[in-house]
Amino acid sequence: MTHSDPLLAGTDISVRADGKTLLDNVSVSVSANEIVTIIGPNGGGKTTLLKALLGLLPIASGTVKRKKKLNLGYVPQKLVIDRTLPLTVKRLMQLTGRYSHDRIIAALGETGVAHKINDNIHSLSGGEMQRVLLARAIIRKPELMVLDEPVQGVDYLGEIALYQLIETIRNKYNCGILLVSHDLHMVMRASNRVICLNTHVCCSGQPTVVEQSPDYQRLFGTRGLQTMAPYGHRHGHFHDVDQEESAPLAATAGGEPHSCTADHHHHEDHEGHHHAR
Amino acid sequence: MLDDFFMRALLGGIGIALVSGPLGCFIVWRRMAYFGETMSHAALLGIALSLMMDLLPFWGVFAISIAIALALYGLEKLDRLSSDTLLGILSHASLSIGLISLGFMAWLRVDVMTLLFGDILSITRGDLALIWGGGVVVLGLLLLHWQSLLAATVSNDIASAEGLPTRRANLVFILLIALVIAVAMKLIGALLITSLLIIPAASARQFARSPEAMAILAAFMACLAAILGLNMSLLWDSNPGPSIVLGAFLLFLLSLAVAPLARALRTR
């Protein structure tokens, strides 16, 4: 898969804040035409990793390599815009570049919010806002899209459609996609590589491999196994933020220390990391 | 025409207003009202410093405003205190240190009132040249960095990730605020400068549908406030600095009253 040079590659990245290690020797790379998904529990460092790769926060050690003049589209986890800033959807679409009206309509159409083009962004719902932000990243025809939980707040059917759209975009533009999700089942099928992150890389590899690794099952339980059918039935509710952490983790948190012995990954040096938070 | 002190005051006020309106919009959008306040209170310290070193007040104020802004950026990384607490500390500390050092320089008979509230009626042709010259520089830089600055205001993360020069834009922004404060100090005084940045922008918000429209409208509102205030001060022989602020406030109240009407007309 990685015969071409990666678009964005981080090697042995560590990030510390307030004396706490947020990321510990994490390596990740994305090449063209590849979907890499980062999963992991809350507080596992998924957003921190994206921000470190994008140069938005300082790294304590490691290197980040970015292809020269990389055309990148970024959808952050959340966007808070002060209400005193009058901004229509159309203007937001042109935040970092100028585009024709037709192209804006087309991009908004792809995410299903073309009819909102003249609306004030402060009148959008959370899900609509996510769709607009995704369209804003797509309109750039980026070589790499970096998406931090891009479909949060989007309704269930919309969520499936947007993930399918992300895959379609990859196929259409051959771009690389780096995706953070706390919901593996949705993105499983399309991903080329999954990285399970809990401060360090717990396991990584092809989705099927990751799903069967003991580390993954410790973090997420075994329910993933039943949902290998494309966009299959899901257990648990999307809006429940604590869901992923509560049940499966609590069961193992106080238990025996465990190592990361994922199939093709070498992180044996971590003995007994603390997942309890 | 420039021989008339009132005409000079009017031209000076309008010159400041044209710049403070658009720049004030960014202060409002970025929730930096208190930040601007702190920088302008520090201006008093700048005055004291330039008197001590026999410099033009402009340079002392400019340098101290920037120093305070940079100090704030450094202190914010401490993360233990919220930024509005920090601002409160620096704002009043610099104001007090400024007043105390002015008091020590008893040989200079400084009128503290004019420093706090300005003395627009005494502006000279030289001041006018500074105001309009500085104004052109500020507006030029603002236009040049408009896209990066606006993008960084909406989302600093998106703008930097997608390759816009946000760091430079943010630095230029601080520089522009310091410049406007240094120029406006004589006109309206350390205590009232931020009002000319914030109130016109807030009034413009009621009507604007785009950031650009809001910036232009704010410049217009600020000009109106200057004209209105100076005429009020002429009429009632009131202190011109506070009168300009009162003018801006009256326009703000008017905008609150008129805005619902304007919206109703638009949706019809």
C-alpha cells in the first residue's frame, strides 16, 4: 500500500503537558489513497496526535514529515465561533480559499446541506455544522483529509451516508484520509489501517487484525466481532459519550496488568499501563 | 481649514474612527475586549517612560503596549490562572505603576486627567499627520492580512493546518492594536480608547451579514460617534473624550432599537 512516499508521517512522537505524558512514542503515516483510522478511549490522545501531526501543538520528541506544499483539508473536533461574528455558510466555505458559487453548491450538495448556503452559521444544528465543515474540507480537493470525529451529532442514517461519502471521495480524488473515530464499527470496512491508541499504540494493522487483537478487545469488548458486516447493527448509542469507556474498560481496569502483544506490532516494552482514569 | 481647532479635532477623531472600527471588530470577534483594555491602560506607563527618557510619547506607548501584549502571551502558557484574571492583574498593575511614576516626576507638571481622558481639542497639525499616516499603515496592513486574520479568528487550528500564516497574522494584529492605542492616546486617553474599538463594532453587529460589512459599518459608526461627540462637547462645553464615548453609546442604543425593524424589513 505504501509504495509512494507518505503525505504525512510522524515518527516516535511524544507529547507531554503539565508533566503528564499524553503521547508516548507514537508513529503513524498516511499515503495517498489510504484511509487510516485512529481509535481509542476518551483521553487516549487521538485528538492530540492529530494536532501534533498538523503542527498545532509542540511535540516533546519525534519528527513529523509533511509532503511539500501538501494540500490539506482539516475538520476539527469542534468549532466554537463567537456569535458576534456574522458569517454565512457560503462565506465559511471560502475561509481558506476562494471558490466559485457552483463549486460551493456542489461541495455542500455532496454532504447534503446545499440548501443552507445562505444561512447564518449560528442557526445551524450541530449535525448540519459538521456537514458544512466536511464540505469545506472537500471543496479544497485535498491530497490529505484530516478528520477528527467528523460525523458527531449527525443522525444515524446521515452518519452512514457521510462515511460512505468519505470513502467515495477517497476513490474519486485518490487522497489520503486520516480519521479519528471513537466508533470503530462505522469505519471498519473502509479503513486500510487502524491504529488503536491509548497514549501509546496498543495495536495497529488491518481492521480485521486489530479487531481480533486482545488489546482491542480489552478496550472495546468483543462486540466488534459481531458487527463486521458492512455498516451493521450497532450496540450502544451514539450520543452516549461515556459508552465506550464505561462497560468494557471498567471490567478490566483493576485487573491484571496486560501487555500489548498485537500481532504485527512491537510494543512489548509496555508492561501494565494504566487505563484507569 | 486646519487653523480651526475644532476642525482639527474633527479630522483627528474621524481618522482614528476609520481605523478603530474595523480593528475593533476583530477584538470583539476574538473576545479580546479586556485584552485591549489592558494594553491601553499600560499606555499610561508608556507615557511615564517616554517622559523619563525624553522620547515622543508615541514611542513609549507603542513599546509598552507591545511589551504587555507579549507578556500576556507568555503568562497565558502558565495555565494556572485564567486569562481574564491575568488581564485584570496586569491592567491595573500597569495603570497604577504608570500613575505612581508620573507622581514621582514632580518637576514635570503633567495633567493626569488629559492622559486618562485625552485632549482632542489641543491636537496639532503634526498630530493629524501622525493619525492619518498611522491610519493608512494600519488599514493597509489589516487589508493585507485580512484573510489569514479572519480565518484564524474563526478557527486558528483550521487556518494553520491548511497552511495560512496565522502566526504572522496574529502578531500583526497585536502590533496594530498597539499602534492604534499609541495614536489614539492623545485623542481620547488611556481609559477610553477601548470604547472606540468595541462600541462601534457592537453597534455594527446588529445589521451586518458578513464580516466585511460589519467592519465597514463599524468604521462608519465610529466616525458618526466622533462627529456626534465633538458637537455635543461644543454645545454643552463638556469634556470631548467622554463625549465621544457617549456618542458611541447613544448610537449603540439606537442600533439596538432599530435592528429588529431592519430585520423585519429584510425578511419581508
